[in-house]
Amino acid sequence: MRRDAAAAERTARRLVSVSPDIANSHSMLGYSLAAQWRFADAEREFRRTTELDPEHPYGVPNLGHVLFAQGRAADAVPVYRKMVDMGKRRLTTGNPATESFDLALALRNAGNAAEAATVAQDASAAVLNKLKGAAPGPFELAALGALAAAAGQAETASQYLARAERAPKADANTLMDIAELQALLGRKQSALATMRKSFAAGYSDFFFPAIIPGFQPVRNDPEFRALFSPPRK
């Protein structure tokens, strides 16, 4: 939380040295490596995490994320399938719509647009059903937009984005979700501006956006990298 990923790595390595057979030790090390954009190194630690605990609530999703971040969407698909299954059994800490989006986007990038659309549309229906007729708030609008984008429905995604951008009282996490949708739709400068608003509003998990799949379109952009790289000491 102090944005010192290098110190986190050093501490996590000490933790691994004293508890090498504890999955969470490797999960912490993997995340500190991912925060430094060392995705291949992080992958090894998340694989060790899931060897020790096959349904680790952070290890499974983060393994999928670092695979996707390396451009290996097809490898990420079975990991995300497992994550979605775990979510249905309430074994993850994520949101079902977000987890389905991750799977749908990986499927789409792996060349399976048809299944991606099915996964995304089913998740969208679940979000709307949960609202029970109530108007969606900014979080739901961002989620529905992301799912539409993963389904290849850019116009629908843009409509949801416009509504989310107009919605009042978006909290820090929702602002980051809106930035993700902006990035998905190729609106880089808007996405960067919304990310900064999210930080100003108190977004706490500073490094997480650097590894999640929705920011893949801007992941290698110098401005994005500068925003999410660990501060130089």
C-alpha cells in the first residue's frame, strides 16, 4: 500500500524462505513481482501457489491475469474458467460479472468470439436480473459496458459508457472500472484522466490495474506504464 513493490518483493522472499510450503507466501511474492511488470517471474510464483492450494482465491485469478498480460490469452482461458467456477461456489473474492468479463475477453482474444459473446451475454443478463428492474448505478453500467465490449458490441458498450460517465457519485473503484471501459473502447486519454480521478478519490490497490485484462489495449503505452510503475527510489 506504500507503493514500494521492490521492498514488498524482498519481504515476500523472506516469507517464502521461512514458509515455502504455504501457498499465500508464493501468492504475495507473485503479486509483488507482477507489480513490477515481471509477469513471467510472477507466473512461476502463482503456479506454485496453485500447486499448493489449487483453489487459492488470489492465486488462480492472478495466474490468469499474468498469462493474459503476457499475450497468452489461450493459456489464460482454462485458468479463468476455473476462476468463474470458483466464483459460483463463492471461493473467490471477486465479482461474478468481472470474473465472467475476464473469461469472455480471454476467449475473444484467443479467437473464440462466439463463446466470448455467450459468456458475456449470460453475465449481462445476470447483472440485469439482480437489479430486479431498478436503474443500474455507475458500477453496473461500467460492468455491463465491459461485458458488451467483450462480446464485440462496441456501440452498446459506448452507450453504457456514456451513461456511466454521467452518473453521479462514482466511488474510486467504480471510476477505475469506467477507466477500464474507456481503455477497452480505445479512449486512452479519457481512461488515463479517469484513472487519476480514481487515485484522487482514494483507490487503494495501486498496482492492480497494471495486471488486469481490461487494460490490455493500453498496457504497453508509455503513459500507462509511467502511471502504474513503482516510484523510483
